[in-house]
Amino acid sequence: MDFLVVIRSALHTSLLQAQKTGRITPNDYNIAMEICSNVVYNSILDRFEETSEVSDDVAPFVVTMGTPDYPPLAVDSFGYAIKPADYVRRVQAGNKVYVSTGCGTAAERKYRKVVFLPIDTFKTAMQSTLYKPTAKRIIACMENDKIRFAPAGLFDNVEFTYIKKAVAPFYDYNLSASGLEVFLPKGSFHDGTNLPAGTPSRTEPILFNTTTLYPFYQDLLKYFAIPVEASVQLQTLNLSA
């Protein structure tokens, strides 16, 4: 079952257990999720900045360009690339090049890691004879909305790994004959009961793994002023989404 459905159901049950009146509408739920997911996502970024480790909670937000799922980062002949629109933090980068292993043998594709430097250090390296970048010693720096690689002219298959911006979870729905909300998964379409028929679902899934799902749920409980002791515990629910 989808996390969006499981958590909304748990919140409703927790309201009843806390003997509170009212219900959580999809609009209320979406506003709360936007606020609370932002808090959890920022804590994930903070931990990454402290450790530089792609842990399980970071992994759902990691993108690697230059893999089957994403095209390689496009680098022009001057060594510049545009940062991805959803870029937040850098993880690593590398260039895949064909290297000859000897006379009469096919070239092997090797991964050359890119070393990122502060912009001032990058400029100093570019002017240095000793530390000048080479095909085996590739350097890069972040310049405003661009990424600059050196030496220029070598990059046709850059693997660039970064943490993407989080999209707030969103619960979209159709309406049943009795007027109840029926969850509308991402990739499906409205039937005309809520939005015009054929309108794509606006649903955005919860990307948190089970470790970070718990603090997210706790923050939602606080948002709706539901005492933790009266709430449904997520550990007792089906979280195999």
C-alpha cells in the first residue's frame, strides 16, 4: 500500500483515538506534508554535509547522470556544463574514457574521477605548471549556475552524481459515488469527479525510507496536535510500499 494512503489512514485513526473531532482533508494533508517533509529533508541534507556519506536516507534523493536512467552531463568544448535544474548538493563526478592497453588490443573504458576544488584553488591550479590538470588528473569547480571542468575538450561521457531537490509529497484523488476521496496514484488520470476527466494525477510519492518516515510521521502528528501516546504507531502498519 502507498505510504501516502497508510499515513493518512493512521492520522485519521489517531484523531479518533485522541478523541478529537473533525477529519483531515486532502488539502490539509498536502499542506502539512509540504511543511513536515521540508523539515525532514533538511535534516537529511545536514547529515550528508557532516558525513559526506550516501546513507539509506539520502539514497532516494541521489541522481547519477551518465547511467541508464539519466543522460550524461553535457559539457561544452570550453569545459562548462549547466547545473541540473534540481541540483542541491554535489556527491561526485567522473569521466569515462577509452584507454589503449597496448598494441593490437582493444581500448578499455576507464573511469577518471573528478576532483572538485574551491574556485580560487581551481584558478591557481590552472596557472600552475606542477598542478595543471591533465586527462588523468581532472579538476572541476562550481561557478554560479555552471560546473567548470579542466582540462577542457575531454568530456563526452561525464557521470555526475548529486542530491536532487525534494518535491513535496502530494495526495491526489477522485471522488466515489458517495463523495469519499479515492487515492489517485501517480501516472493515472482523473475521472471527472474532482478535476476534469483525463487530467493527469498530481500525486507525488513520499520518498523517505522507513528510517526517516518515522520522524516525518511524528512531525505530522505534532502539526495536527495529536498526542503521540494516542497515535497509531507506524511499526504496526504495512510499510512495504
